[in-house]
Amino acid sequence: MADSVVLAYSGGLDTSVLVGWLMDEGYDVHCLYVDLGQPCEDREAILKKARDIGAASAEIADVQNELCRDFAFPVLQWQARYENIYLLGTSIARPLIAKACLQRAREVGAVAFVHGATGKGNDQCRFQLASDALEPRLRVIAPWRIEAFRQKFPGRKEMLEYCAQKNIPVKATASKPYSSDENCLHISYEAGKLEDPAVDGIPIIDFGMTVSPQEAPDQEEYVTIRFESGVPVAVSADGSQPASVNNSPIDIVKSLNEIGGRNGIGRIDVVENRFVGMKSRGVYEAPGMTCLYTAHQALEQLTLDRDLVHLRDRLSPEVAEMVYYGFWYCAKMDALMAFIREAQAPVTGEVTLGLYKGNARVTSRTSPNSLYDEAIASMESGGDYNQTDAEGFLRITGLPLRVQGGVRPRTY
């Protein structure tokens, strides 16, 4: 009997080619489509294509709620953005895809986990590191790191020709060969004409989640989001109070994708630094997560102690980097996630956003744990704050500066 492998199968160009190539190499190929809430994909057609090519099995693993609850929402609590802009939609999903494939590998007795990530990109790192952490004895086959595979398929042109010969339908074409990766958190667009950073990427792409801000409605739309301990639990599309019954994680994200998407929220165009050392250009859209990041930060402003949130903000870029690089299953991340769960305990309340032509602004925020004291903060007199006390505070704070200024006068 042939050895079995599990292929992380998306139905796109690369993984469609891989089914045939792995069969040519003598393997029984078990395709696993990991359902991450991809908004633009026909799941049954994707599975049928795998079976038509000759896969030994083609199954779906529905992990949509797990993706939002256990991966995206903790990263949201960190307010983690890679290089201060990217909300990590693809990065977050990769360790979960690997986990689901490794579970399937146990079921079919596979000798290897196979993925279609290139040897130039980040995803190979995320898949490999997740597999090393969860199933260190299982082999990982990454065809793009195999010389013979690259000789057979030196570029997308040859892969498209292969698919044409095999009558395998794919979304990519020779005239519009950009690559897309989608889940419920975002869609990314790379390759093709996007590889030239001087080219405007927006007109090239058929966006799947958002309208352009120019085409968005001319009237502001309001949405209210409720959080409990930093976790989004309910959303109301009309800006009124959220329903008393909590929504599921995936329902929250999908609702905000729809609301944010029709208002042109969450498009970015970036040149980023890959883990392997090169720069790459990508265009991303993440309407729902952009709304959640904006609302969550607004609620933190009410509820978190200054020193705690400043510490979190110093650590947040490191968390974003770890997620981006693929270090999800490791002791350091475990400890950081324990920290953020404790830090987020008071972040409970509701935030209303006004969405208008690509912009999300905070119109209201309330919390039973608010640290904001209007009487103290007011410019009017009142509250438990005596402005005379500031005299001594500043005399002590400024003491080192007065000493230094006397010893080493500054030219000005």
C-alpha cells in the first residue's frame, strides 16, 4: 500500500497542482480543506475538484469559531499589529490550519503533512514551526523547497499550463495572476502586478469583502459592540444596544465584515518585511477586525490602568512579530497569553462606532469598570484633586533637571 499524506488543501492553483504531483510521487493524498470562514469559496466544488483529480479523500474541518475565539480574539486583546499596520489575518490562521491537518494525519495514519507554501514566504515557517511543536516526529513535505518540483514548475505559467492539461479549474489566470488567501478575518492579495510597488494595486484587485470608500454610502452607519473581559460577545447593526444573548465568535466577525465591508472599512496596501528577510508587497482587506480593533482600543481607554496598558503596548509588537513568524505554540507565547487574560479582566462594556467611507470613529463608549472620573478630569473646580498638590509633585519631578541644568547649562 502507498504511504498516505495529508495536504492542506485550498483548491487554489498551488494545492491543486500538488494533488497530482504527490500522486505522481506515489502517495495516497488526503486533502483537508480547513474551513476558516472563507467568504468567496464554494466548498463543495473545491472538494469535488480534489476528488476528480484523484485524492484518496477530501474532507472539511470547520474551525471558524475556534479561529475567532482562540486565535484572533487573543491577538485582538494584544492590539497586535505587525509593523504597526497589518492585523495578521493570514498569520493567525496558519497554526490552526496546521493543527487541523495534524489531527487528520493521526486519523489516516499519514507519514507526512504537506503544504503548498513557497520557500520564499512566511507560511512555510508558520506551518513548519506549528508541526514541530505539535507533532515533532511527523515529516513535513514542502514541495517548493524541493529542487525537482521547482524544475518541473519554475513559475505560475507552468502551473497554469499543468492545470489546463489536467482540466483542473483554478481562479488564477495568466492575465490576472495575483494570488489571494482568504478567511473570515481578512483577504490578502499578492503576486502578479502587485509585485511592483509603483503600481496602484487597488484597481487590479477584485475585492471580496469591501467596497471602495468612494463607492460606500453617503450616510454614516452606526454599530455597537459589547465586550466582556476584552472579548467581543455581541454586536448590534443599527447602533442600538446589543442583544442580551451573546453572539458566537464567528457570527460577530461575519456581521462586522458585512457592516464594515459595505462602508469601505479595512483596506491597506503595505510593503512588509518577511521572516525570511525579503520585503514583499501585499494588499489586504479586514473590515470586521478593523472595527473590533478600533472599538476594543476605545474601551481600554476607559478601563485599563495607564502603566498596565503602556506595558502591554511595549510587548504588543513582540507578540505581533511572534504571530507573524509562526511562534504560536511555544512557552513564551503561552506565558504572554496568560498575561493578557489577566490584564483584560476589566475591559468590559460597549462601544458604538460610526462608519463612513473607509473611516471608523468612536461615537460612544461605556463600561461598569470605567476609570474615567468626570469630576477629576473636568477643567472646572471639583472632584478629589487639589491643583495646589501639583506644585510639590513638579518640584520633586523636576529636581534632577534643575541639578543637571545648574551643572551643565544647555545652549538655547
